[in-house]
Amino acid sequence: MPVPTEFRFIGGPAGPWRITHMSAVCSEGLPSAERLAVLDGASLVGEPAEIAWTLRGVTSNERHVTKVKHDSLIAR
């Protein structure tokens, strides 16, 4: 079984993606950020002060596949 891969979604002044709109669904929401970077979790050690926020996640598509599809993916 593949090991889940950690990713970081980083809002701040740098990154290849431009953030055009942010709105909170509940609670206060995140601080404003101009750009978004999506990085492999291992590629960023520490977090520079200029980062507005970081969201962490892992790949976990296991719950979205049938047993047959899961076995096919593992075989590859």
C-alpha cells in the first residue's frame, strides 16, 4: 500500500497561483493572502514569517474506490 503523501497549501506573498477571492464559510476564516504555493510536505522546513497561513493535507483517495479498483491501483 502506498504511503500517503503530505502536501502544504501556503498562502502568502509568493507562489505560482494568484488568489482572486477568499470568503469564510464559518468562523472568522483565514487571513488575506495574495498568492498560493502547493508544496510537497518535505520540501518546506519551518515556515517563514511572511506566510499568512498553511493548510496541511495528505493524499487519501482510498475511500473513493471500490475494492477491485483499489487492487488495480496497488498493482501499478
